[in-house]
Amino acid sequence: MKQVIIATIVFVLVTTGLWFYEDSIHPGPVRSTPKPSTRITYDPDSCATPTDGRVFVRLMNGQAFAFPAYDFIFFRGRPGWPDEEFADPSEPEGCPLHPIVSQGVVVTYRATAPLGSDAQVNTEWHPRVLQLISNPGGGGPVVIQDSDLKFFRRYCGEPSGNRRHGAEDEPATQRGVLVNVSPVLLDCRLKDPNLPDQSDWTSFLVARPGMHPEYEGRRYAVLCFGAFHPGGSRDCQSRYNIEGDLGVVIKFSDAVVPPEDMATFDLQIRAWIQSQRTPEYDVPAREPLE
């Protein structure tokens, strides 16, 4: 049987020449390890329950997922308590009856069409980082989401659904330019005298009311940082809770996913996350030990 090293807790080396540290990905060879690493070795064929080549993961909110075992997976913030109450200790860690427990997991994304949608899946869209986070009782990604929504309101006013697609306004703040980039998203672009093209500016994109999935009334928001030079790509990120304590962090380039497609891309990611769920292995949420 072939054993597969699938993860480390803080730091991991992979054969692609990338190194991973916390939730950042940096190209280049690794010359030294900044922190000790802990590898989890897993063989899908060693499980008593069929795995279909997947590794099983349970977040701290009790929700279970299964990901392809031969994809790269990175765990972050593993809790300080064993999961023996809801696990079979005779099974290897990673099996359906003994999932790997973690606060967060960075996973390899595969394009998936939203359930019930006849839209064509765009396999060219992909995130630089896709991380699932669970922090029962904590703020999680919604803290950043609330901040993005606040800055949108500060510089461009309250998002509304009555602006014509393609139109742009000059808000009273004189700081932001509001652009309708798609039927779903409004783009608040912050003026930058060093960048003549406003598509290079830092911007906050927010969904019109009722046009995109929301949780607890928070609208979908994306922050794109200004380009380093005219015509350069921008690093973008979106953080939100899908439900309860299940949060997601998505980082990508607007050269890969342009603003007019970001809402559709997000629907594909939500569909992919849902397709990895294994609710039959869910358990009650647990708090980490101090």
C-alpha cells in the first residue's frame, strides 16, 4: 500500500518548488524550515470504511469534509484536544471514522458548477489560496468582511440595486468612483494619482442587495489591492461565513478572474465546497483546550 504525506500543521515542503507558511504561498526553493513541521502520513486503502481515495477532515465547528487524498492539503491551527469521543482510535487518522481535526484547512480547488445551474464551468478561474476556517465563538472571516463593507459605504455610499450596468458616479466623498462592473457587483474604486487607469486602483466590490448569497445580512464583498505598476494585476481577496461558524478565505488575481466574473467565480467555489461535505460524519462543535 502506498502511503501519502498529505499535510503539515505549520510548514510543508512540496515537490512543486513552492513553500507554504500559514496562509501564504510563495514561489521558490526552500533553504530552511522556519518552524518545526509535523507531517501526517495517510493511506486511503488502510481504512475499514471505503474512502473513494479521499481524506476526511473535521473542522472545529463539527462539520466534516472529504478531499482527494492525492491533492495538496495544509492544516492550520490544529486544536489541543483529542477527538476520541467522536472517533475510532483503531482507525488511522484521516479515515472516515477518524477524521483529521483542524481549525483551518487550505485545499486544492476544482471547478464545480452550482447545483441546479446550467452555466458552463470556467476551469481557467482558480484561487491562489482557498482556505476553510472554523472558529466557534470567534469573529472569523466576517470581521474582514464587515471592514470591506464599511469602507465601501465610507467612500461610495450604501450599495443599491438601481444603478445601470456600465454606469459610473462620482460620490460626494470625492475619494471613490463607483462603477457597475456586472449585473451583480458594484465596484468602489479609490483614486490613485500614480495610476492613470482606474482599473488599477484599490477597490471594494460589493454585491447588490439580494443578488448574491448572504449570511446574516452581510453582502458578498471583495477587496482588490492597487496594482504595483500601471497595467499590472491586482491581488484580490474575499472573506465571509457560508453558514454558522464555517468561514472561507479566497485569494486570487484579477488577471485570472476579472471583476465582471468574480461573483460567478464565487458561486463555483461555494458549489465546490458543498460538494466536499460529508455531513454523515458531522459532530457537535468543540472548543479547543487552552
